Amino acid sequence: MKVTVCIGSSCHLKGSRQVVETLRRLIEENHLENKVEISGTFCLGQCQKGVCVTIGDTVYSVTPETTEDFFQTQILSKV
């Protein structure tokens, strides 16, 4: 599974660094390094949504506060 986090200026200001750090920690804690790849990208053109995270063709709006819930529902439950 490939997870891409926007690190463009708008998402950066909304906490993309914290989102990336939390996702990396959760991937490691759940021993999913061989199943989940996380990467960064610049602007996805949906700045109003907050920190944009994509899995496949789906764009999700994530905040530092909702990252753990996002991981549980959109990543852990699908690998």
C-alpha cells in the first residue's frame, strides 16, 4: 500500500510534518514496513481540505489530531 502525504506549503502549515511522523511511528509499531510505503508530494491542488493524504486515487483530509484514527480505519484495517 502506498500512502502519500502532501508537504506543500498549505499542508505544511496545517501539520503535514506531524502527520508523516505519526504515520511512520504507527507503521513501525505495527511492523508494516514491508506492506506500507509512505512518501511525500508537493501540492495536490486541494489545499482547502487540510493535510491531504492519498491512498490510491482517494484523497483524505487528515490533521495531526486525526492521524491515529485515519491509520486505524484506512491503513491498518486494509493491510
